[in-house]
Amino acid sequence: MTLSQILWIYMYLTLIGLIAVSVYGIVRRPNLLKKIIALSIFGDTANTFIIFIGFRRGAATVPILPTLNPTLEQLIAFKNTAVDPLPQCLVLTAIVINMSVTAFLTALAIQLYRLYGTLDVREAVKLKW
Amino acid sequence: MKAKTLEEEKTHEVIIGAGIAILLILTVFAIILGVTGYTPSENIRPLAQFYLYYAMNTFKKELWAATPEAVNSMVWDYRGYDTLFETSVFFLAVIGAVSVLRLPGVKDVVSKGILSGRGLSLIVKVITKFIVAFILIVAISIAIHGNLTPGGGFQAGAAVSIASLIGLAAFSRIFLEERHVTTKLMLPIRVLGVVGIGLVALVPAFIALSGILVFAMQNQPKVWAPNFGFPPGFGDFWLSGNQFYYNFFEFLAVGAGFTVIYLMYSIPEYFYKEVLGKK
């Protein structure tokens, strides 16, 4: 097993650990703010995982062609060296959506606290709406 | 029902935690070792190779997207529908946040002079002014060069909203309102962005009324619809077909959307207490 392989497995284990912590936070923590923080950690971890899938070994380059008039050789070289752009495309939009959903959930939590004085879901379910 | 003791609850928690951990470890290892092979692999998927090869392929113009940036070619051309509906998710999330935080019956929530004389020190304020100017320049450049260099409408919008956020932190809501950064102005700009994206996506539909076969969101001429395509650029000014317009309108929508949310968050608490207390 090479050093690079060990490092990749170490990174995956770190991501697994982060997902485990964030799922625990979402499922078991009663405080809504902690649930939101855990949810955003979960989203970021998933994004990092998707980016890792798109990476390629060797001399990987960015998926951007440096010229507007490429030759056929340049295009083939680009195809053979650039990293997978598809995960980057998915993550690009996912980050912004994640941010807007977090903003919406935070707005709900703030309003819940203003109206009922609690962020604890165990208290909130007992309230008369 | 008998109430659970503390010990029972702890055991319960440990079992759930261990279960989640084992499930995740098995799933992720199955993905790493089974489905995708050893990652990172030396070769990428054939689909990704297709995108990389054809995004700026001037020799095969019925398959190209006219942009040297492969990520942008997917965001607004090859997988344009994906982005279109993600934009609508973003739009709805902002509407949700604004409607939850709205203050019924209060027109002008912040009157001038309430917070005057407060704020951070002079050093912070001067530096913030410089940084805000730099952020605005960088954000606009990210937006209009999104089809050529890393970036695009989403990133530029997120960047420009940070300018308003640090403005709020270093100065106040009044500072922004005096410079016309108000919810009243930002909401129409956001709508303009989303309507602009919709109109650019519908241009092929208007063309189709004249009897030519085109696809919705079509950028460059395709094999089945060779008669329509946005101009890829004017001389040195490279537009990448419709992607320049998409990036610009997305910049408006995302930037104004986040700015609205930050402005709503920054309404002083006593206004809410006043309004909600009357209920």
C-alpha cells in the first residue's frame, strides 16, 4: 500500500467521522441551532466527498481550456489530463442551495425563539400553536 | 407509559450512534472499493471525457458549448435544466426566509439616528470600505468572466452578498440603507435576475413560434436543431452563447437574494418585540 493510498483512506475515514458526527447531531441533539449546524456540516462533507470522487491520479489539471482556438492535440491532451468537471458542477450549485436552505432554517429557528422563547424541540412540540 | 431512566436513555443513545456509524462505514467502503473502484482513478468516466472533449471543440460545432470552462458548459448548457430548477429552489428558500421574518404593519423599520455614534473603530471602518470596494470589483469580474475562468453567477452572487454582510458588521443597517441597499430595492433586483434567466431560457421557444425546430435552453446549434444558436462571441468579447447572460442574471439573483436575507437578520430585536408583543 503506497503512502498516497493510505492518505486517501485517511481522508475518507475523516469524512466518515464527520458524517457520523453530523448525523448524530441532526438526530439526537434537541437544540434546533445545533441541528442546523450539524446539517450544514453534513452538506459540506457530502460535497467534499463528491469532489474527491472526481479527482484523478497523476498530473491532473483544472477543467479549463487555456485557449479559445484549440488544436485537436490540445483537446485530446485536455481530455486526458483534466479532472472530472461533473462533480464540481453539481457541488457548485449545491453549496449555494445549502446556504439558502440554512438561511431559511435559521429564520424559522429565530422566529420560533422570538415567539415561544425556546429552541428545544422537546419543549416546542408541547406548545399550543 | 413509564418514564425512561437516565441510564436507559444513555444506552439508547449509544446503540443509535453505533448503528449509524457502522451503517455509514459499510456504505462508504462499499462505494469506495466496489462501485467507483480505487479512487482517485487514473481515468475519469466516459461521460466526463465527452464534456471535456466537446465543450470547446471548434471542429465539431454541433456538439460544442462554446466555452473553454468545462464546469460552466455543464452548469448552463449540457445540464442546464438542473441549474434552472436549483435556481428556483434558491428563489423559494429566500421567499420563505423573507416571509417568515417579515414585520406586518411596519413600513420603515429603521429610522435614522437611533444607532448613531455606535459601531466599530475608525481603523475597522476605513479598512472595511476598501475591502467592500475590492469585493465588488472581484465579484463583478467573477460574474462576467464566468464563462472563461473559474467562477460564474453563483460564486459572484455569494461574494457580493458578503460585501453587504461585512458592511452590516462594521457599520450598521443604516449605513447600507443610506447607500440604497434596502430590501425594497434588493427584492426587485432578485426578481429581475430570475426573470432574466427565464427569458434567456425561453428565447428558443419564441424562435420556435416561427416554425424552426429548437430545444428549450438551447445554446449552440445541435444535430437535430441546426438552425438556431446564440452568437458565441463578438470579436474578442467572448460570450459563450447564452452563458454570459445566464451568469450575469444569476449574479443579480443570488447576490440580491442573500443581501435581502442578511438585511432581514439585521433588523433590531426591539422592533420584533414591539410588533410581536402587540399580538
